[in-house]
Amino acid sequence: MAKLAIENGVDVLAVNSLEEALLLKKFSPTPILLMGEVPNLEERLNDLNHSNFWIVASRLKEVLHLTKLSNEPKIHLKTDTGMARLGQSGKDLFKLLEELKSNKVNLSGLLMHFASTEDFTEHSYSMLQLKTFQEYIKHAEKQGYTDIIRHAASSASTMLFKEAHFDMVRVGISLYGLWPSLETRLSLSLMGKNTFDLTPVLSWKTTIVHTKKVPTGSYIGYGSTYKTNYPTTLAVIPVGYNEGFDRRLSNQGYVLVNGERAHIIGRVCMNMSMIDITHIRNVNVGTEVVLIGRSEKETISADTIAQLTSTINYDVVTRIHPEIQRVLVD
């Protein structure tokens, strides 16, 4: 995805971890914004010593360590406008900005993160956060930090609030063709902004590795949580919760085989799951199984799985094990 983004002209790649940044620096000509915390920062300073890194920081001690690097990174100060996660707020932030100025720290950016834009169609709290951030910007300017990159918007706020674009936006899940939430989509419709058309870029597929017939009254899987009510043909797929296939799909989720829904029977195992293929023709070892995506006229989405497992689509796709092969399809 990073390579595709670079080919299509993005200005900055944003990542969570130092490990991701170190991977991308091998081929990325663009700056890399490291947004997550770096545990044991003092011990990782050599890894951070790269002129192409932009680093988000929240604390004075953290910033002062970074300024000691020979390739001094561009430091972006995180502010807390109502998320209560990283960053400082109110008087604590004002004091920090003054300390940074007295220590002659060169700030390159100032940022915030919206707390609830994806959760509601009423956005007064987001607007309050935006107003607070604008006040923080003014205070930073009073300390002489006028030539800084200001950024606040992730996918939902990029689509909803033009006033939150500032100098840069941090598009995340929508880059992959997934909606941040149903509320985001509804908010756009209520605002008359119906120009967004997101198409998921990910399909997740596997193949059947085993089939068998079991009689009526057979118990399936760990805990014997499923009992067949008719002579059943089942198939085994080599995907379980270790691979990121949610265990909460046990006995309630489904996959797609030859354009038909095949229900998951029994508990999702660590590395395998069983599915009911009694009603589906021409199924053999090696037949394709769609976990996310399309099979003929049937579709199963990350959002569908999220609804079945009482979570969000972010959780569904980030669970997929990083060692599973990725195949780029034009």
C-alpha cells in the first residue's frame, strides 16, 4: 500500500510503530511520520536517527532526547483537545510550549486527533475539539512557532470537515476503501455530500483442505457446541483465530463457496474452521473459499463480519495475520 501511495503522489507516509518506519525507509523517498509511542525511547535513538523521519512527541523529556540526534528529526507536538490519550491540554500544553521555546526546540508540526467523529451524526464535540486546537495553534504562534504543519483529520473528519484539513490530512481506513463508520456515511448524506464512492481493496481467500460426511446427530468441533440435524457434508478450511478469523464467528458466521453461503459450524479453532457445504455442488479439496470479498453474486464484507462479532471493520481487517500472503491484483 505504501508503494502504491508513493506512486500516486502522497506527500507523507504515516505509521504507528518504529518497526513500520524502519521497514518503509528502505524504499520510501517521502517523509515518514511516526505517530505511535516508542517504548524505551532512549535505547532506540539510533534507530530514530534518520533525516526522513517526522516524529510525534507529547513530552518535554521525549523531545529533548530527539534533539540530540545528529540527524535531528522533524518533531510534531501532539496536543490533547478532548481525546484524553496522548498529548497535553490547556495550561499543561501552554507550559510545554513555553519550555520548548526556552530550550530552543524547533517544532515542525502541531497535531490533534478527533475523538468521536465516526460515532455520531451530531458533531458538536468535534467542533469543540476543533475550536480548542485553533486556540492551541494561536498560542504556539505566540511562542514563535509560525512555520509549522498543522494537522487534525483522519478519514472521517477529512470527508466531513473541510475546516479541519489545515496543512495535511491523515487518511487511514478510507485509503483501503472501507467506511470509517455507518454514521460517517449518513453524516455525508445529511450534509448533501454524496460524491464519495469507496470500494474495498481487500479480498481474503483460502481453499478447502479436507471434506467429510457425518450422520445426523454428530457433534462438531471443540466443546461439541454444534450438533447436526441432518446428514451433513462439511469442509475444513486452514484458517482460525491465529490467522485473524474471529472466534466469535463460531456457529453464527459464514463464508462463500461457489457463490453460496457456507455456515461456520462448531467453534473456530486456532488454525482451522469447519463449514457446512451440504447444499453446495462441485466442492472438493482445493475449492476456493471467500472469507471477505465476492463469490459470483454473493458478497461478504468486513462490515458484515463486524456486525456478526459486535465490533468494527477496523478490528476485522487489522486482525488478519501479517504473515498471510498478500497478492496484488491490478
